[in-house]
Amino acid sequence: MSAAPLPPLPPVPGVPDDELEPAGPSMIELLEEEHRRLGRLCLRAATEPAASDVLVATLARHISTEEQYLYPTVASVLPEGPQLAERELAADTELLVALRRLHDATDEAALATVTEHVRAHARRTGTELFPALRERCTGPELVRLGNRVEIARSAAPTRPHPATPSTPPLNKVVDPALGVVDKVRDALSRRTTWEEDL
């Protein structure tokens, strides 16, 4: 087993943890699909105003889940992981500032900056982080992390909050609380936050 930051599983009598096969997609599969979705949304946002809101919400959720689960895993299991995680956190801070500009007033320059950040992030994770994690983590660990990502995504903020904590344990407390506030604001303003609703 790697040193992936996972909470212990509930005990199953007679079955060791390393023999359990959790169900669901892996963290990497989920994040790769989300990178593709974000790429599509960047293109749509250039011509569809409603897609800009969905891009902001999807990217805010994505950043939150990666900061809660991807980067701590990278830092824990890869030899150069702490430096890679710090690099990605710094890029996320820049992206959240650009995303705030896009959310506050949709403009072409802000969208171009967000789009470039999304593309660069997808390239880095696809060529550096994901292959290394596949080598260092077991399949069940990545699936367990995927389950956590799905839960975190459903509770994550839908608006950029650049000044909030970006590392556990604080972000695992603050982000869901902000997510509740954001979802209330979205409902009151009838803001679309999911690609399926466009």
C-alpha cells in the first residue's frame, strides 16, 4: 500500500483492508473527465453567456476537490510530491483570481486567462501527476479517493473564493460551508451551475 491519505475503512470481519474492492470510478478517471468538461465549457463560454456561469461553478468545484484530495495524495506518495503540490496550489491561486474576474464581469480577457490556466493544468496533471499516481497508488486506493472526490464535489463552493484555505484540514471544513452559502445564492438568483442544465 502507498501512503495515500485515506481514512480507515469500517471493519469487515474476516477481510483485511487490502482485499476490499471498493466500487466506482478512480479519482484519476473523475478528474480526467472533468478536465475534458472544463475544456468544452471554456469553448462554449466564448459564445454562450450562460456557459460562463457553469464554467465558473464547475471550475470552483474542481479546484476545491483537487485541493482536498489530489494534491494531498501527490504530496504524500510521490518523491517530489510536496514541490508538485505547491506548484499546483500556486497555479490554483492565480486561477481563482482570474475566475473571480470572470464571475464578476464576463470579459474576453478573463475568459482567455481562465482557458489558458485550464489547458496548462490539464497538460501538467495528464503528463506528470496522473501517470505517477497510477504507478504509486493501488487501484482500490484510487477508487476510494474517487469516492471522496464525488462527495467533495457535491458539497463544494460554486463561486471562486481565493482567500480561503487551500489545504487540509481547514479546506475540508470551510469549503462545504461556503458551498451551502453559494448554493443558496445560486438558487435565489436562478444561476445555472451544471453543464447538463444548459
